[in-house]
Amino acid sequence: MYFKEEHHLFRQSLRAFLDKEVMPHIDQWEKQGYVDRSIWKKLGDMGFLGIDYAEEYGGSASDFMYTAILFEEVSRCNSGGFAGVVVSDVGLSMPYIRNFGNDELKKEYLTKSVAGDIYGCLAITEPNAGSNVAGIRTKAVRDGDHYIVNGSKTYITGGVHSDYIVAAVRTGDEGSSGISLLVIDRELEGVSAKTLDKMGFHASDTAEIFFDNVKVPASKLIGDENMGFYYIMQNFALERLAMALCWQASCEDAIAYTLQFMNDREAFGRPINKFQVLRHRIAQLASEVERIKIFNYNVARAYGDGEMVTKECAMAKLMATELGDRVMTECLQCFGGAGYMEEYKIARMFRDSRVGRIAGGSSEIMCELIAKMTVDAVGY
Amino acid sequence: MSFYYTEEQELFRKSLQDFLKKEILPNIDQWEEERQTPRFAWQKFGDMGFLGVDVSEEYGGSGLDFGYHAIMAEELGKTRSGGFGAAIMGHVSLAMVYLERFAGHEIKQKYLPKSCTGEWIGCLAVTEPHAGSDVAGIQTKAVRDGDYYIINGSKTFITNGVYSDYLIVAAKTNPEMKSGGISLIVVDRDTEGVSATKLKKLGWHASDTGEIALQDVRVPVTNLIGDENMGFYYIMQNFALERLVLSLSATTACEDALGYTLQYMNERKAFGRKINKFQVLRHRIAQLATEVERMKIFNHNIVKAYSEGQMVVKECAMAKLMATELSDKVMTECLQCFGGYGFMEEYKIARMFRDSRLGTIGGGTSEIMCEIIAKMVMDDVNY
């Protein structure tokens, strides 16, 4: 209902690529705390970074369901961190330039991003402003043909090694109407970053970024000045949908992995997949994962058709990430003591899941949004 | 954001809604009180062509696809009377479906046209005092005697069990075979030896749920549905539909309950403001609305697959499991938002709450759903 034959073929070739080029390195990337640069070029060469982008920038201008497949499959690599940096490039950074940037910016950044020569990160969150985007303080003061940027950003996925930063900065008054988006090149003087020590998502170089009198050409402004808040709100839907797809795919992956273990593992003289309590638990979880998957596909299809699905994306993100935590908790349980050992990947899946309910707007923020739309009948 | 129903189907929904609003809803309270739905309700449904919507034209139906049947289940879920919905769907999705799908031409000709008009009402009698979801364990016997079956046994929890005109009875025709020895036989209500007692229930008051005793009931062998000893297989096949219908009704009941509750929350004040401004309640509603929206999409997806003839045994079990569990949760929380009024019969949320409770039991318990799903997910069993 959602995928055609070509989509399935695309998924197969992507899967084969990930099995060959990514899976053997995951443990190393998790250990070193970042993804090897070389993977971007490989992803770009295969065309995986440009599926959703126009042909003039080297993309294949395919429908959104291909991107949905990309989000799902990178999430089946036993590393939330790896999936995180890919999604943060393709689903968080590049879309701002494509949707709101002028031709010059598109030509400069999209072409290279699609090729995998460079990749980006999105920097909105600050130490004192998360989902409350209107409260950001990083300042960009116009000085002739430049902006002088000062401030700091935090929890930025891919924040240390990415080549450019799509940063939300304050160019105007306080509140939501004074925010703009700038593309800031990593190499500019005054840009520095520090890797944060995290509970999970180890393969992502999640960072705190500092801007100290950074001189950014005014031509790097995305869209119009002071329209940043509006752009961000627009793209949040995609970010949330991306997360919903990622978490749902991780859940599927975790259940398959757990079923395999339960089939091999014996206790009290029989495989543990014969114990009724565990069977019913799996049945419940499998049902819920199946349901969220259909819901996500439905939202993805509507999104691809250009429908406004703000509420549905918030719902999908809320449900998929909450389910992620539950699935990982219960799956880990089925592994017994082995589940607590790093030898089995369920330990990593468990800790990587936990950021789902926080990042991209916490569950509580999703509820605020959904409540406004259902209880107060507000439309976004 | 719906890719499932066509424009024609939505028009059908609209006309059904109008009909329910005008002809049915004003009477529901009385029918609940009387503990039964009067015969004219079926006849009105029949007059509008709703009962036979997906029955072939040859037998008095409209010959439309399953989507219409699904819409009926959805709209009946919103009548705030689980019993009324069950009375109609018990006839359409449980009794008529067996005739339409598995019976021979003669039986169809005799029973279906009158079932489509609502002149005759049917019920399905599978469950027994000692065999519910374990269908293979039924004890009612049908012994061949010339051109007749002699049926003995008892059935219970039968929707439309007291006032219906005919019963589709599951009986053992070959006690040696376990599940393989079951057949389905149409039994006319007025046949000698058929008696029924009405059961008192926690909810579903507008439905007459009965215990049926069959004592030396003589039925012509021509009343056999399909082939002898194939009943178990027919029942298993139709369970998917039954579960899907239950899931659809449970989900729209949730939608309706949320709409009703939001309306109340917008009017009710506490501590100087409307209760829909309290964050804890807002988030609770947001969570429930999200779950209901997701459930609805999952259901619609299955309706489409089912209409296209796909085997959706696993998906129907999943839908039934989750929708009915969700419904209990939604009704509990919605009732809570009404405070003391939620406990009063004046507000329909009390009825919706008690009517919901059957969901995780009827049509196979949640535990049985889990057994089926586990087999399909873990043991690679296919049905």
C-alpha cells in the first residue's frame, strides 16, 4: 500500500550497502565516539544522500517514501549514533537549505552534500533554550556584508566533525520573530566545539558549539531575515517523522534480534520462546510495533503528498519513541544476564533508545502540541 | 490523511449517520432500559439497504465491497450503546456472513433475502458453558438420523440469542475427530426443542444475550452450511472478520468518548477555569487522542487489505487485542474527566465505560489473541 517494487529494490540495495560498508565498523565508531568521515563519500557515491533532492544538485528527486526507507534502514545498524548523524545531515540540515535557501546556497551546499563531500549539522538548542526555540540567545549582529555571531549551542548531533552548521541566531527582537538561520562553515575563525560525554548514541559526535565573534558572510543567510522560527517550525514535522521511523525500525530490529536469542536460549529444559508469559509479551509488543509502523507509513505518505501533518508527526514521534523505550526494556529482559553485557547489542539498543523521548522535542512538548490541536482545535 | 475510503463510501457513511441520528439514537435509552432492541430496528436498517450491503444482489443485497460493512461497524460504535451495535452486527457479521460465504444456494435463497430486509434476525451459536475460544472443545452433538440431524446441547453468551429467528449452531457431527468433527447447521427458532433464557449482564443492555438449550432438535440435513465436519475451518476463517469488526467499533467508540469528554471539559469549570486548561488532563487527552488516531489508521489499513482478499489473520488479532484494550483505557480516563457526573447514568460515559469492558473478552479474549499472535510471530505458523 505504501511501497512499490522499486522501493523494495532500493531498500535491498541500501541494506546490502549498509551490511558491507557500515556494519563491520559500527563497534569501532561507537568506541571512538564518531563516524568515520569516509562513510559520507561512500553514501554519496551510491546516491543515498540525494534521494530527496533535485537532479540539478546531483540528487534523484525520488518520492519521500525512499527517504523513509533510508531512515528505517540506518536505524537497523545497531547504533543510534550512526543513524543520528545521517538523519541530522539528510533530514535536519540539508532540508533547510533546500526548502528556504536561495540558489547560490543550494548550489554551494546541496551539490557537495549530495555527493558526500561535506555534511552538515543543525544547531538550534542552547544551554537555556531547548524546545522553547523562541528563547535562544546566540546573537548575529549585522556588520556591513557580514554577521558577527556570538553565543553557544548544545546537544548538537554531528556537532564536532560536520563541515557546516545550520545555526539559529537572533537577528532581531526577543521572542520568535527575531530569529534567523545562518549557514556557518566549520573552518571560520571563532567556531569551536567540544564533544559531550553521553549515556548512549556513542557513534555520534554530539557537541557543544561555541561562536566567538564569528564573521559570517551575509550571503549565508537562509531565506529571509527574522523568518527562522517559522522555518524551524515547518521542518520540525519532518524531524519528528524521521525520529518516529527510526525508532519504529529499531523496535522491529530489537524484536527480531530477541526472537533469535529466545529460540537459541534454553531454560528449565526448553527454549525460552516456549514460556507463555514471554510469548504474550512478545505478541503485545509485536502488535504495537506493527501498528506504529502502519501509522508512520501513513503519515510519511501524506507528508510526501504535501499534506500538513503537524499533529500526526507529533503523534508519531510521541508514540514511537515511548514504544521504543518499552520494547528495549522488555527485549533486554528476555536476554537475562546476557542482556546486560555489551557482547549482546541489546544493551546498546536499550541505552540508545532513551534519547528518543527527549530529542526533537520531549514527549511532554509533543503532548502540549497535540493538546493544543485536539483540545483547543488550534491548527498549525 | 486517509487513503482508505472512497468518496462513495464516505457518502454511504453520511447517509448511515443521518439515519442513525434520526431513527435510532432517540430510542437508545429506552431499549437499554428494556434490555432489548425491538424488531423494527432491524427492519428499518433493512429498508435502508444497510443489512445486506455486502451481500450479493442475487440474495437481496447490494453487492458492495467489505469497506461498506466496515463503515457500518464504525458508525455503530458511535451509538453509545454497545448492546445496540452488537444486536445489528451480531446479525450481519456473525450470522449472515456464514450464510453468504459458506452456505449452498438453497439455504442462501431461503435465509438471506429475509435477513437483508430485517424480517428475519439471525444469531451465531458457537460458545458453550465449557467451551469458549477453545472451539474444538464444544459438546453439542448433531447425530444423523435419515434426512435429519438430532441436535442436543447448550450454548451460552449468544448475542440475539433469545429473540432471533434462526440460529447458526456449531455442533459435533463426528465426536471422534476433535476440531475436524464440527459442522454448522441453521436451526429455525420455532423448531421443537429450542429454548432460550436471557442472561443478565454488566453492560450491553440493549442486546438480548441468551443461553440456549437444544433438546432433541430435529433439523433437516439440508440445513447444513457448506460441508459436514468443515465447521471449525469456517469458524476460524470468519473469526478474522469478527475481530476486525470488533476492533472498528471499539475504536470509533473511543473517538466518540473523547469528543464527548472534550465537550464536557470545555463546559465544566473548577478552581476558576475550565478543566480543559489543566495540563495533566490535557496531556492525558493528547496521549489518548494519539493512540486512538494510530489505532484508526491501523484498522483502516486492515480493512483495505481484507477487502482486497489478503489473509489478515494476524493483523485482525492484533487490531482486536489493541483496540479493545485501548477502549478500556480510554473509557476509564474519560469517565475520570467527568468527575462525579461520570458515575451518573445521566451522562452516557457511564454506559460507554461498562459496555467497553466486554471488548477484551468477546470474540476471543486478549489472552487468546496473544496466543494466536505469538504463534504467528514466534513460531512462523500461518493461518
